[in-house]
Amino acid sequence: MNTKKIWLSSPHMGGNEEKYINEAFELNWIAPVGGNLNQFEEALVKYTACGHALALNSGTAALHLGLILLDVQPGDYVICQSMTFCASANPVKYLGGIPVFVDSETDTWNMCPEALERAIQACMDGSIAEKFPEIKGQIQIFAKKPKAIVPVHLYGMPAKMKEIMDIAKKYDIPVLEDAAEAVGSEYHGQKCGTFGEIGVFSFNGNKIITTSGGGALLSQNKSHIDRAKFLATQAKENTLHYEHKEIGFNYRLSNVLAGIGRGQMEVLPERIQQRRKIHNFYWEALGGIEGITFLKEPEGHFSNRWLTCVLVDPEKTGGVGWNDIIQHLAEDQIEARPLWKPMHVQESFAGAPYYGGDIAEKLFDQGLCLPSGSNMTGEDLERVVMRLKDCLEVKEGLRKAV
Ligand SMILES: *Cc1c(COP(=O)(O)O)cnc(C)c1O
């Protein structure tokens, strides 16, 4: 069988990446320092108006450093979105902190502002320890303010940032914005990643643009970025010899990979248009099918549509769920995936506090990510839709009006 494999989201080079990589070779800047890094960071700052940016070797590293900048210490509470990729919350554990998970709302699938406020209050009045006794073994003082709030813009859809920022201001808690999946997404005209005190991007291989592996830390506050740069380069003091007063990390992006990032930044607007077009294609082809629901952009929310995700309700599809669809697509070399499994039901976070209802779990029960790579052809898209309809046994005549 030589059917072409259709990936969920594969790297899509713009054309100039190799030129910039070659520049690094010609100048012998193969190290985690050099012109590509500066250019890549400048491009990020210019594109997002974030003030200052630091290129790192992963989004996870950026989140880790972000939490350190916000002074997360062992035993500190950090409010996290449950519905996310584990990398949003794992760095809290690296620091010995206690992630307090919050449910999603149905408009954006991101952090529910009401559940967020309840979680903050439970931390501050200490009632969190009565509800989740497992944390009693980890800390002595239960009643304290969370050190940070980490909202996520899942699949590129901006979270309800006005409500979240209002709550953050009300309680004076800094926001570390996980915009790993939302490079180029906007909320009321402002780029995601620039709302919180610190923002994080990922350039992992499957993201909307990639450096094969990489990430960035964004902040209006230059001292945050300077400190992050220091910590990301082993906390080496500015002396001739190797002097260290603190424990640092090796988290800087390589100048070679920054060359890829430089090229990718040139095509980012085009990539967003392509992903949005793919979303529209799916919506037109599948939006009218009973039991298939798309995530709409609420007023003021502009999604980069990194992945097009739908909810599949087996009660309305005649028993077909995402499991069946993923298997059916895989038989034709098409990759699809379920949504992220919420963190509060993961074994790795067993016993962690959770505030909210069952929205995140319901999304996981029904959510399906469709192949959304910007390099997909019209033919690829037709193939996915045909297979999907075949699985759902949709006959053209039976489609309900869109
Ligand atoms: C990809 C991703 C990360 C981690 O980024 P890496 O570059 O893979 O380390 C963090 N949070 C979310 C929501 C992500 O999707």
C-alpha cells in the first residue's frame, strides 16, 4: 500500500529557513548565541508587540522559567487549567508547587472564570485542604494566595482573558499565559501571550510554526527577560572565570534552530490563513452533520485554528464516537487524535485539587482533533472528509441544512 500519510499537523517550511541555517554555518555561530537568535527574538517582539522575548529550547522550559520568575516555591499553589497538555502543569511540580486545577467553560474550552475564582478563594481561606486532604502531607500552611494563574489558549482559541485578567487583578495574582498553541491568535485585537505578566510560546514540531523544538518567553518587563536569560545559560555570572551564585539551567535555543524560527516567522501570517481556511473547509463539509459540533469564535476571539477540533456525540451519530473515527481514519493512513485528557484525572496528578464541574471531562469524552496541517492539499482534505462521512454513514441526501 502506498497511500500518502496525512498527519495531524506536520512541519511546513516557508523557504528561507535553510538560508538562515547556512548563515549560522558560514559564520560558525552554531552555539546557543548568534545573529539568528537576535533576529528571531526581534521578529517575535515586532509581531506580538510583547516588549521583550527570549528564545528557549522548549515551551516547557519557558513555562519552568516563567514560574521561577514569579517566585513559585515548594508548597506554593499555582492555578492551572485542567484541560491542557501536561507541559502546562508539570513545571509546577518541578518546583515542588501544588497545581490547583480548574475546569473549562464551553465557549472556548479554556479556563472557566467562575471556577477560577472559587479555586483562588479556597486557597486563600484554606478550605482547599479540607476538600483535598492529600495536600496536607505537602504543606503546613493551607491558607495562602496562589503564586500564579496559568491559563491556556487551547488549539489556538483565546481564553476569556478579560474575565481572567479581572480576577487576577482583583486578587493581585500574576498571570503566566500558556500561549504554546496560540501563536498569532488574538483577543480583541491583542496577541495571545501578551496579556499576562509573562507569556509562553512553543515551536515544537507539531505547532503552527516550528524550530523543530523550541519555545519563547515573552514579557513587557525587561528585567524578567534578562533574569530568564541568565537562568537559561547556567546562571553564569558576568566574570571571566565560571562563577555561579545560583543554580541555573541549559535552556537557550540554538542559533541554528533559531534560523528555522526566523524563516518561519516570515510565513506565520500565511500559516494562520491556511489553518483557518482548513477549519472553514471542515465546517462547510461537516458542520451540518447531526452530532458533530464545531467550536465557534466568540465575539472578539480570533483563533489561529492550530487544530480544527469537533465534538462527536455518539447519542446523535448512531453510536459513532471519536474512537471509531480515529480508527477508521487510521486505516487510510490519516492521523486524528482525541482532545487533551484533563490533568485532574491523570495518574501523574492523583490527589491534586480540582475546582469546577465535568465540562473538561465531557470535552475529552467527545472531542476529536482533525488533521489540520497548513501543508495539506485540497485532495488531502477531501480524503479526510470522505472517510469521516463514510464512518458516520452520512449519505448526502440525509444531511441537515447548515
Ligand atoms: C506544546 C505545548 C507545551 C509545551 O511546549 P514544548 O515546546 O513541547 O515543550 C505547553 N503547553 C501547551 C498547551 C502545549 O500545547
